[in-house]
Amino acid sequence: MDAALQRRLDGIIALTTLIVAIAVTLTLITFGTGVFLLIAVAWLVIGSVVSFLIQPNSWYSLGQKTKRLGE
């Protein structure tokens, strides 16, 4: 991966993190923790599915590493 693309991805990740932090704060203030936990679980599931769709190989290699640790 070239450096320009890596910098762009880092910028996108930083911006997304900031937006999520603001959204989490507003959700907690507005609805309380129950709704926040529901949203957090949904966010984790959606993020996992998306990352699997984007890079299935990284999941496979993670499984291989985990298997090797267990041996």
C-alpha cells in the first residue's frame, strides 16, 4: 500500500472516530445507556461484517494464528 493511500485512510479513520465519539456522547445524553448499548452492539456486528467483506483473508489469517496459539 503506498504512503498517500495510507495517509488518506488514516485521515478517514480519524474523522470517523471523531464523528462516532460525538454521536456516542449525544446518544448517551439523549437516550441513556440502554439504547447506547443496543447501538454499540449493532455497530460492532455491522463493522465485523463490513471488514469481513472487505478483507476476508485477514479473518482467515487471524483464525490460523489463533489455531497455532492453541496448539
